[in-house]
Amino acid sequence: MSVCWVKAGACGQETAVEATKTGPTTVAVSFTTTCEHVTALGEELTELDVASEMTVPFNETKTYVAAARHMCRPSCVVPAAVLKAMEATAGIYLPENCAIEFVEGAI
């Protein structure tokens, strides 16, 4: 099992994405969230086929197709967290933290 916590940014919403292996190539996902859009996503996105999610372009994954219907903006990082949790749970990649930070004066 893997859990990813997401603090989305200026919207102030928080989400925990939990991924649990349910079969040789399947992972169940569940969400604990303060965001109504992620709640709607979670009603649709309950199980993922790892092989399918990993072999199609990201805009064709079940994760991003569902996110396109439910998320309030395309820059929301929750869909990426779903795929990260899935990868770690499936043993494809080790669980590693990632971050997006704004650095003043960097550009």
C-alpha cells in the first residue's frame, strides 16, 4: 500500500491518495480529501490496471481521462499523485517524495 498526501496550492485543498494492490496487475485507489472535485474523481476512479496506465500516453490513462471530467483545473497535481501511488504500490518505482516549488528570482 502507498499513500500520497497532496497540498494542492493556492486553492488550499488537501488530499490523501491511498493505493492498495488488489491483484497481479490491479491497484485500488481511494481518496480522503477536502476538495469536492477530487471527491467526484474518487467516485469514478476506484481501480486501475497498472499495465494499461503505464503503457498509454498520459492523456489516455484512465486517471487523466477521469480527471478531465472532474478536476477544476488542468494544473491540479492530484492525478499525478494517483499515478505515483499506483507505481509505488505495484513495485514499478520506489516511493520517493516529489515537489513543485516556486523559487523567487530563479528565472
